[in-house]
Amino acid sequence: MTNTAISRPAVTPSGTERPVPRWAERAARALPLLGLPVCLWRLPIGFGFGMGLDQSGVTQGLWVTVPYVFTLSLLSEAFALLCLGLVRGWGEVVPRWVPVIGGRAVPPFAVIVPATLGGLLFTGLLVDWTLTTFGIAGFTNGGFSNIWWETLANVVSGLIVLWGPLVLALTYAYYVRRCR
């Protein structure tokens, strides 16, 4: 008697075909936490509290700033959570509950290309943050009412610019796991 059942590859605890490195798992979990401080920093600004920023000449009403800040914060966290797909099974196989394509394998480059582009974009923000925070080549931060507000802004924004290198590292780990 022959066994006609199709053998499936073993699945790891994270639901991936091959094991995810521990550092990648931790980095993917850290991404939403790195974005949270800047999201919280934006909220008072959306409601008109300057957080120490010199906002002379700002004329937009709350009907513009509040939805903008909430949307930007929600999108930031959504993209950070989406990066978990680089270390989870749903980054390799579309969940079954998704209509039409559920259960199909995700082509690796359908994940690698957008993740690389996003990582490069945020790495560009890291370069901009470095130039403005340290006043390199004539770049400067916007005016702040005192050094404490400026320091807080630099620390909070410094956390989110770590996204770029982390996403690129996670993308490389995903590439190695899926394509090699």
C-alpha cells in the first residue's frame, strides 16, 4: 500500500516554514513600540498644543490637524504591525479567511520589495534626523521654546528613525529564510 497523502513541511511555533532567528522575532515585536512614543508626541500637537515648537504662522484649524494626526498615528502603528509578517506564517501563506487568495503562498518578492522600499525610506529619515539633530551641514531643527522640549523631541523622533535599519535587517532575514 502506498501513502498518497501530500506531505507538508513542518511548521515552526511562529507558523513559518523555517525557524525565525530570535533577534528577528524581538526586532519585529519592538517596531510598534518604537513608533508609539512619536504617535503619542503628535497627539497634543494635533489639538493645538505646540509641545515647545515655535508654531508662529500656523493657521490650520482642528478640523484639519486632529484627523491628520490620528490618521498618521494609526497608519504608523498599522505599518509597524504589518512588519510582523516578516517573522510570521501569514507573511508566507495568505490566511485562509482572506477571500479568493486565502491559503495561497505569498511570493517572497511581494513582501521583500515593499519592505525594502519602506526600510530605505525610513533610513532616509534617519539620515535627515541625524543631520538636523546634530546640526550637520547647516541643517537645523525647527525652533523650540527651550532645550528640554528640543531634547524630548529628538529622543522621541530618534526612536522612530530606528525603523529603517530594523526593517531592512528583518527583510534580509526574511529573504534568507524564504529564498535560500
